[in-house]
Amino acid sequence: EAAELGSASALAKIGTLSYHGDGVAHDEAKSIHCWEAAAMKGDIGSRHSLGGVELIKGNYDRAVRHFFISAKMGIKESLDEIKKMFALGLATKAQYAEALKGYQDAL
């Protein structure tokens, strides 16, 4: 009910449960929809999760953009993902440097 009313945290939780099939059927499309809605409402964990989905799909530019936003909000795991992508040649030095600066500014 909270998700239907637009609660970002409820949408994020439903997205995570659906993605992992935890107590409900695995539904990646539903997960992405819930995470997108939650991210638009400011849920940073959902933004990080969207980055992970895009990374798995090979959409590296989109993954970096999602991770960049959440790194700028203080999510270290997102910064770490951009660092890994940089080491693999999937992100630029400038993208990593900008994410690092944004992360440090958030702290």
C-alpha cells in the first residue's frame, strides 16, 4: 500500500525483493520500474541498484551515470563501482575523478 501511495522506501524495497525473488517471483522489469520511481523520489540506494542493472546489461554509460549520481550523494559502493569500471576501461579517468570529488564533497 505504501508503494502505491508513492513511498520511495517502499518502492525501493519492492524493487529489491522482486529483483532477488525474495518472497515474491523474480521480476526484473518490475524491479527496474520500482527502482526508477524510487530514484526519482530521491532514493539513492535505488539509483545505485539501477547502475548495477545497467552494468550487467553492458550499458556502461548509463551505469556510470547512475553510479555517479549516487556517489555524489555519499554512496561509497557507487564510487567503488566507477573505480572498477575505470580500471577495466569502461569509464574514463575524468568520470572517476569527478565521482571521487562529488563523493568527497558529500562527506
